[in-house]
Amino acid sequence: MANPLSNEDELYERIEKEKIDIHPIVWELLTHHIGNDLSMITMGLQTTLLDPDYPKPLTKERAQKMFESALNIKKLMDRLKKATGREAKF
């Protein structure tokens, strides 16, 4: 992760120790939407910038699609925050 929390290890330990769970419906939303958007971003980067056999320029349109995928992740988190009535800390 780019910027881990200063207490991130402790948070994971607490999740394990207290057996904090995420409801299967929430997991389904997270894995589906975030997985799709991350695939779009990584495929865009791989096919334009990282594939030495088929390098393609990063077009404005491709960059826009990757940016929109990143925004979709934020929208999902905002919708979950609203649906659960919780403040996001990111």
C-alpha cells in the first residue's frame, strides 16, 4: 500500500483477535466493483506502458477511462458510507 496507516498492523491484529467480519453482501460489492475497476486500471497500464512487446502510447481517452475507474472506487466507498451511516476515514 502506498501510504499505510501508522497503526495498520495493530488494526489487522485487532480484526483477527476480535473476529471482526464484513457482511457477505458488502464483500460481494467490494470484490465485484473494486475488482472490475482495478482490472480496468491495471490492464490499461499494462497494455499501454508496461508491455515491452506491444508498447502503445497512453492516449487521453485511455487515461480518462483509467481515471474514471479510480473515481468509481471512490463512488463505491461513498455509497457504502452513506448506506451504513458511517464516516469514512480516508
